[in-house]
Amino acid sequence: MKITLRAPAKINWFLKVIGKRQDGFHDLQSLFLPVSLYDSLEIEEADHISVTSIPFIPQEENLIYKAARILQQETGVKLGARITCHKEIPLEAGLGGGSSDAACTLSGLNRLWNVGLTVEELRSLGAHIGSDVPFFIQPVPSIVRGRGENIDPLGFTFPELTLLLVKPHCGLSTKRVYSNLNRYSPPLDLTKVKEILSTGNITSLISLSENDLEAVALRLMPELVDIKKTLLKLGAIHTLLSGSGTTVFGVFKNEGAASEASTQFETIWTRVVKIKNSP
């Protein structure tokens, strides 16, 4: 039996860092939006667990392997799997690629091994792998709180806007960005936030779109400032860093405008994507 799955990327439409927890993690309020950029995973039966990532990621650093081992250990399953991941989502990009791959692995092996875990049980396991993994178990537009374990799907359609993703050659580790953060935000009134989001009005949506980590990342990597300025010159109506970076997204009026803008970034990675409301 072979299972083929797509692991989507995400962007953070807003990201507020509320404070630091006793466990060392940070409390967040963020709107996670899946986008049409995917890694692909092939999972098939085998005697033991083996993971191949293209491009190569060492197995001991690979969240796919970690997810498979955790599912084995927590359920007592003795079966193995051969997992191949073809990556399109770049590393250290703020797009959640590794977390999405891990969530897909949990979901795929839950089927392959006939384990029968619920969504909430898979999310609980995912939280041991990484803060973004629980969201990707069922990746729909959601307000995410805490360190990532509290997930509140919007329950209405978010506009499927066209984005141009731009990522410079270098990355920034999440740890480095957070360690340079020197202020926290007051909590948002999420009831009011959801009321604004439900209007679908682009001006109102943009008024909410802020990232507390952006100023830190721009300070650590000034090249990001130039990317944001260039996107605005090329017609983006809004730009923002996703997650802890280093991807910046620009919101464009249509796919043609975004594709034309992408040609101006000749030497660095770009993708034109759409926000998605369903996996």
C-alpha cells in the first residue's frame, strides 16, 4: 500500500507575541493561512522506518522521522514505513514546511498503520514535535494561540488572495529571532478580530496584518527591507514577513501582476500562490 499526500505551506496574516511562558516558549496570537505551495510525501509499507528527503535533510534532523518514531512509540505499533519527501517549501522560511511534513506523516501513518487516532490525538502528538505541527493536522484558516496548541478555525471563507512569496538565500533560525525580541504585545480582542475578518474587506484585513517578529528580522537581515520596498514598487498592496522569516509575502490584485513582479527577483526564490480555505 502506498499513500501520497501534499503538505501545504502557510503564511501568518498577523502574529502577536504576548509574552514568554514558564516552559520557555512564547504565547502567540496568530492567523495561520494555508497557501498553494506544497511538499509531496509518498508513504509505503516497509519493515522499518526510513526517510528520504529531496533535497537531502539528515534523518536525525528530519521532523518526518521524528513524527514517525513518536507515533510508533506512543501507539506501540511495530510496523515500519518508507517515506519519501519531495520538498518545494524552502527551509528557514517562516512557511512551516517541516511542521507540515511532520503533520502529513502523522496523518499518513495513522492511515497506513490503521492506528485510528482522532484529529485531537494527532494534534497532541504533533505538539511534541513542533509548535506549528498541530495546525497542519487539519490546515484550514485558523487563529492559533498559546505556543500553537490552541487552534480556532475561522468558520468562514477567507478571501483567496494572490500572494508573491520572496525568500532571500540566507535563512534566520526561529531561536535567533525570538532571542532578539525585546518587547511583547497586549493580547488582541479576538472576538473583534474575527468580526473584522468576516467582512472580507481587503482594507480591513490589511489593517490587522502585523508581525511582531518583522522588525527583529529586518534588523538582523537588512536585505528584507529592500525586498519589501521592491514589492511595493512592483504593485503589492501590502507586504509582511511570514512567521520568523525569512520569506516576505506581497499581496497582489491578481495572478498576472504577481507573476510579472516575480520576474524582477532574478537571483532569489519566489513563488506565486493563493490563500487556500481547504486542504
